[in-house]
Amino acid sequence: MNKFTKRSRVGLGAVLVTAALVIAPALSANAAIVPTVGSAHDVFLLSGDDGLQIASGSSLQWNSDVFGSPDSTDPDFNSKFAVPAGTTSVRTFISGRTNESNRSLWNASGPLGLTPSGIQLPNFKPFANTQAEAAAPSGAGAVAQAGGDYSLGIAFFNGNSIIEVDFTYITVVANAANPSLAAWTFATPAGAVAPAITTQPTSTSKVVGQTATFTAAASGTPAPSVKWQSAPSGTSTWSDLANGGDVSGVTTNTLSIANVQAASNGTQYRAVYTNAGGSVTSNVAVLTVTFAAPTQPTGTDAGGSQGNVNVPNGDTTFTFHFTGVPAGTYAVWAWSTPTQLPNATVDAGGNVTINIAGLAPGTHTIALVSLVTNNVVGWLTITIAQPANTSAVNVTVDVTTSNKFALEGVASALFLGSAPRGGTTSADLPAFTVTDDRDALPGWDLTSNVSNFVNDGVAVAANLGDVIDKSALKVTPHKVGAAIVGITEKPLYTASASNLFAEGLANSSTPASGTQFNATLGFTVPATAKKGTYASTLTLTLTSK
């Protein structure tokens, strides 16, 4: 609740009595639209009867006493509408929405006294806008008769030009028969929304004499004002810019710097946006100023170095010796087509290493150029060697395989001969073939398995004398074919103790026709063996690794 000193109806300057503090009755809200753009400040309405803030949507009479304030808190004592610099007169007004800043489109207005310290509690009674303006309906009474949506506010003039408007939206309920009894409602401002940068300015590079522009943008309610600032290169000393000379647009979203000069190289720019809700500063953008390409030095032009430097193809730098140029940093240019290379620094001995990455093979003029005057101070020619000439022939060949993996030729009968008890006998296993001509070569194992020797081929579990254990057989594998890397036979082994006959390691291959193996089989007759013919089966198995 706000304290209020009531003002006389005969003049705003005469003070009468202090009203008692009262509670404003609750009133229904309407659907009036709150201004979001155009109004420099929020506008609140106060009752002329009790000085309390009037709730949004309150129904008021056309001639009700109403005062305006830019602040919803304690407006009577502390809040005033600030007077913009250059203001020569102030008026209240009624206008169509979006027409607030154009007096020729107003409907009615009324004069206010100008107080440089601020306008406190201006009379916002619509009926007080006694001067009819050009827009229809013309005059406050005509607005009351017609009804509709309008803006009610205060305007600050410099001569005939409006420099600021503060307003709220109102809705008028027409009373054609008696305009003084027309009703109206208004919208309490939603409050200011601080600015937020929506477009950041970006750094730019310009040649001396060109125009540089920087663009920024910000949102906010009310619409924020903008002021561009600058700071010298490498500093944080910011100052506001002013229009004039080559500078324009300092209070718009786009700043323009015409006819840029080398002295402005590295200058920093930023935009500051401000409204009733606060301010925000944009990112910093930097102006880089370069010179246009100097004239290519030739012949006897000053600064030339005798001879030509040959640079191997592929080198990205070369050293310019004995330049005769004072130590310091210089711009570097190359011709035939003008190309600016990275800046280079001459040492105390007059030597400088120059980056030539990107230059094509051939002869080039290379010049050191003053960063201050853009004059050539030293130059020479270089020749970058042509690349070696080569010719390539693509040679292809197809490798074919049979994709065969097989063990062949081992199914046969073999008689080891006769021997007495304790005696030995032997025979050669017929040759057989292993083939590994597969597309991939993972390797392989050749294993053997020998069963016990059984008399007459019949095993009698109760008469172990009729069975000779397979350990009586010794196997000596042999590779018959030519030696092949990675393919080996195994040494003599006892049938009961080992079963690896031969193996092929990964990536070892036989011919498509295979490679042959055989073996010598030796048999020792046990001293307790019974007479008879003993038979066993030797099985060879080829498996892939």
C-alpha cells in the first residue's frame, strides 16, 4: 500500500490534506495487452481519491481522477518520469496503438508543465486530454463515444519532435449518449525484461581505405537502447563513440567505420544495450587493418639482393641472409600474383626466415614491407624447384588355388612279417598324399591312432595272452616329396605314447598335387606272446588347425 498526498483539482501545485491510508478494493482483471515495445518506461496508474495503485483491469470512469507513475513502489514521494536531455515541452496523449511516437496520428492530448528534475504524478485522466488531434476519432470526447483500444501516455518533445514516449494500453467502453460516463480499463505493465544479446559482433579485417561495419542485436522489454564503445588495441580502456567524421551508427545496431587507417589496426569494439531492466555488453570485436599489395619490385629497385635463391621442392621456409634491413617485424609479400605471406622478424644480423608454404614451384619475387609505410625495404627472387617427374604403372596378378584339403592313398593292408618271441620284424607303410592348397592357410595336423594287436582278430577279455599291446609297434614317419618350409614329419615314436605323424604350420602350402609321406613300422614280439596271426588297425587323420 502506497502513501499519497492528494493534489488540488484547481492546480497540481497546491497541496491540500493528507488522506487516510486505506485498502484498495479487489477489482476484476481485464484482458488488456501490456505494452512490450515502444514505451521507454513502465506506466502505473494511481487513484486521485486515495493515492493507491489501481489494479489492472479496474473499471474507471472517463473523468475519474487518475495520476501516472513510472514505478509501482512508493510513487508519490520517490518516483518521477525522468526528463530526457533536450526536452522543451511535455504532453499527455491518447493514440491508437503503435501510433504513440507520431503526433499526427494521435487522437487527443493535454499540456503538462515542464520540471527538469522530473514529472511527478502527471494527470492521466483521459478527459484531461482537452486538445483534439488529427486522428479519428478526434478529441477525448469522440474517443469516449467511439470506444476501442488505445494507448494513454506521456510524451517528451524537442521542438516539434517526439524524443520519448511512456504509455500503457487502455480499452474504452463507449457511451455515445453521454461520453463523460464512458468506462475504461488499462493494463498494468508486466515489468521490464533486462536486455540479452541475440547477435554478437564479429571481428573483421579491412584494407586501408575500406569501410568496416560491426553488427549486434539484443532483446529486452522495453526495447533497449544501444551505445557502441571502443578501446585501443590490447587495452581495456573503453569509451563511448560519437557520430562524426568516419564514424556513424553509434546508437544503432550497426556501427560503421569508414576509410579505416593503419593506426586503427587492433582497435576493439563492443555494444552496450540498456533498458529499465538493466544493461548487457556484447562480445568484443577487433578491427584488423592491412595495406593493399605494394608494387612488385624489379630490376634496380631499392633494397634488392643480388642473385637468386634456389629452394628445394617441398621446403616450406627459406632464410633471406644479409637483408640490410634493420631488426624488427615486417610484412612479407610474394609475386607473380600478389600474395601476402605471414609476417617475419629480421634478427640483429639482418637475417630472416620466411614462410613460403603454399607458393607453387617456379620463380617468385619475395619482399619485406614496412608495416608503417607499406614500402618495400628489401627483396630478392627465389626459385622453388619443380617436383620430380614420375610415371606409375599399376601391375596386377591373380593368384588361384584349388582350395583342396585332402588325405589320400592310405587305405591298404600291410603284412609286417614273422618273428619268434622276443624277435623283431618291420615293413614300410605304402606312400600316401597330404594336400593343402586352400584359399587360406591356417595349418594342419596329421595324427595316427593304433589299436591293440589281437590274435586271429578276436579279443577275448578273459584271455589277455591273445592280445599284444600296441606299444609293441614303433612308427618312423618319412616325408617322401621335396622339402617344404613349414611342413615336417615327426621322429620315431611308440604307438601308445604319441600320435602326431606330421604337421603343416600356418601359411605353409603343398603343391596342388600334394606332398607324399610314408613310414617304417617296426614290431617287437613279446616273450609271452602266444602263437598266431595278430592284427591291428592304424588310422591316419588330417585336421585343420
